[in-house]
Amino acid sequence: MRLALLAFVAFTLAAPAVAQREPEWRSAREEQILLRPFAYEPRRIRLEAGRPVKLLFVNNSRATLSVSAPSFFRSARIRGRDSRALRDGHFRLAPGERRTIALVPAPGRYRARSGNIAHRALGMSALIVVE
């Protein structure tokens, strides 16, 4: 009897991880993040924890720019097709390119910065605040 009860409790605790509902991505709020030479706009990105959001990254320059925020992307629940666009928490955008990444952010403070060390040294970074 105890073994059956223990198995039931273990299954019940594991079930929420398996049976998580897929967020309603169509109704997710959209946040636009502009990539400019040596800057992200806005420099402070505020998001609501646990609420689906579509982050629209727009490269507004004539150069290829990148976004690197591994701890932010690793902690978030990312829409399946968007997770393929992320390599170890960073991606690159060609001049004029746009990319939408839908996710459910986890609470915390995260740093986003350019993957290019010269751009980073000149201040291409942002703070992501999820509350």
C-alpha cells in the first residue's frame, strides 16, 4: 500500500512538468528591440514574469549585429520553432533583418550584450528586468 502511495505521489509531482500547457502565442504582447551601432534600444527591457511575450529584434544598421543573453534565454520557456534560431543563447542579424522570438520569461535580472567584443566595449548592452 505504501509503495503504491509513494508511486502515486511521485507521478503526481512529475506530471506538471510533462503536461504543461502551451502558451497562447497569438495573444502575446510584442516588445520591439532595436539594434543600432553600439546600442540596443531600449537599454532597459522590462518584462512580466510568466507572461508570454514576443521579442521583435530589428537590426537598424548597415552592419551585421548580434545579441547574446545566454542566461536569459536559458531560463525562459521558448516557443519551439524559435529555440532553433538560438545558438547557446545568442544569434546574429544581417543588416535590416528582423527576428521574433516568443518566450515566457523567468523572474530575474539579465544582461544582454553584443557578441562582438568591440561593440560591447563601446556600450552595446542592455539590462533585461523580469518581475
